[in-house]
Amino acid sequence: MATKHAALHALIEPVVAAMGFELWGIDHLSQGKQSRLVIYIERESGVSVEDCADISRQVSAVMDVEDPIPGEYRLEVSSPGMARPLYTLDQFTRYQGHHVALKLRVAFDGRRKYQGLLAGIEGDEVLLQMDGEEYCFPIESIDSAHIVPQFDD
């Protein structure tokens, strides 16, 4: 599966970069006969609905030619938003000090879901502070992660 994800990334990233955006991440979700390909794009000046539509058209054209996903799928292009997913060590580093929710591939201490303060990165491990303790999770053990927005009262 990681190979397929890498192939999709290699196909989509140059298109997104050529249009002046950062490819934040890709989620390919299988849903029965039809799947969904979600592409998250980022730019310092922000992302508009028109930007998403433009990228969708360009990526769709490349996907039609290369045909990397068998069968039908729905293509969605979006900003990562406030509850942005985190995919890479660099992204975890950029959001150090924020609250995050992690879901592990395999349970650790009898659970797969953790939520706490992103304390930093050490090597290829994500450091999470939770309930007065610090946990170290290797990046490859994390199935999904996202920022948990905090609002002041």
C-alpha cells in the first residue's frame, strides 16, 4: 500500500508544485466499488475554492492519462484546514506545541488512540505529552494524525 501511495504522490506532487502550491498530503480511501482520492494543498497566502477547482482539473487530466487507480473514484481537492492531517516528520515539527490526535496502526498499552500535546520529534519518533507522561511513537506506527484545534473562551 505504501508503494501505491508513493506512486500517487510522485504523480500528483509535480502538478501541484507547478501551480504554486505545496502538496500537504493524499488520502486514498476505498469505499466498496468506488474509492475516494483526497488531495490536500497548501499555500502561505491561502487556498480558495477556485484554486481547488483548478488543481482538480489539472490532476484529473494527469490521472486520466496515467490511470493509477483501477475502477471508479471520486477526486476531492481541499485545504488541510484547522484540523489538518499530519503525514510527515516535517509537518509534525511545524506543529510542535499544538494539540494532536493520533491513531496507531497497532495498539500500544491496550489502545490505538492518543490525544495530547505534540512535544516534538526525536529521530523518527513523534513525542506526545499526555496526562503528565511523554510517549514516543515511531512515525511508521502512526496510522493517522491531525491537529485538534484549541479555542480560547
